[in-house]
Amino acid sequence: MFSDSFYGFGEVNYAAFSPKSVTIATDAGTINSTTKGTGTDFIVGVGYRF
């Protein structure tokens, strides 16, 4: 909090997914692959209390 009326806030979220094997069958043959994902979100804000 900056003062009695102004304040600030923040949040961070992080997600990570384990690698997964993927197999896709096509007319030309089979495709094998591995996929994984990660992500991060940041939020920062300032507010005023009336």
C-alpha cells in the first residue's frame, strides 16, 4: 500500500506440463513426436480506494 487511498498489487502464475508422446496416423505413415508446454502470466496494477 502506498497511502491510505492508493494501493498496488501484483500476481505471477507459472505452469509447466510434462513431455507427452504423440502418435499421428496418416495415409503416408505414422508421425511420432513429443510435446511439452510452459507458460507465465504477470499482472501488476494500481488502484484508488474511495
